[in-house]
Amino acid sequence: MKLCQWQDCKELATHHWLVCSKVVCSVHAGYINAEGGLAVKVDLSKIKEQKRTFSTGSQRSTDGDDTRYDLVSEIGLERLARTYAEGSAKYSDHNWRKGQPFSIVLNHVLHHLNKFKQGDESGEDHLAHAAWGLFALMEFHVTHPELNDLYGHRRADTATASRNDDGPDIDNIRFRTASNFESAGVSIRSPSRDSAAAD
């Protein structure tokens, strides 16, 4: 029996979350798929756990073989860690985990890649900063999907809203847009329907 690996959920797992190689329950699988992830239903009871036997006689499961931390570049990891240290000193250790709009992070990634492409040698590690942004986006894709304000994502939201019989839910679209920025510490005020009607 396998349990859902979504944060502290302890429900019975029914799906494989392919992006993160985790198993999740049907409720969280629905949430993941709704946000553009990929969680596939499988019969976990039929999956036999593979084991490896060492020369010492010790045995261990092979469930970690599809995640090879030992193959990650030590050079790249050290440069990435230095970038995290810079951010920690400037803001705080986990400031970035609060989330930022995807478009802002992606813009910084492309900015640093373009600087690297131009041969900029001002002393800033552009590749490490670009990698930091990609790592942040991978995290936010799981922990803050509501901050995905990229054009294709917003277009899909608008298309969904336009299919409603009553027309687009303008209030909901405005709320989601404002929430994205407010989560990043940017205050946005929009007039309510009542105040508009009063004018």
C-alpha cells in the first residue's frame, strides 16, 4: 500500500505524478491535472517493488533509481548554491518561496541568458542566475500554480471563461490577476461593481 506524497496528505495513492516521480491520491491528481501537470492513474497494487542485493547481503529497494542526484554537476550545483546565498543575504533565506509571477521570473532567466550570449563579463554569473530562475519556476509550478501568468496560460483561462453560458467571469479573472501580483508583494486596487455603479 502506498500513500499520497503530496505534502502531509496520507490518503491512499492511486496516480503517478510523472513530473515529480511521486504517487498521489485521486484528489490531488485532479488538482495537478487541472493546473497543467500530468498525473496518470495506475494500479499500484500490481507494481512489484524491485530490490537490489549487495555483496554484503544487504538489500535495498530500487525506487530511487529514477532520480539520480549523483549525476548532477558539482560545478553547476556550487554556482547555483552561491546564487541562493546571494539572494539570502539580500532578502532572506526563504523569501523566494513566497512565489513570484512566472512572467517576471522567466524574463530574468532570458535576461541572464541574453547577457551570457552577448559575452557580458561584468562579474555576474549569468548562467547560475538563469538556472536559479528555472529552479524557481519548477518549484512554483508545483507550489504556486496560481502565479502562472504566462500568455498561453492566461489565454486558456480566458477561453474557459468565454465558454460559460453567462459569459466571461470578469470578476474572477480580475481577482486572479490581482492575486498573482499581491502574492508577489505588489498591491493592485480595482474598483468594485458597487463603486462603479455609484458613479
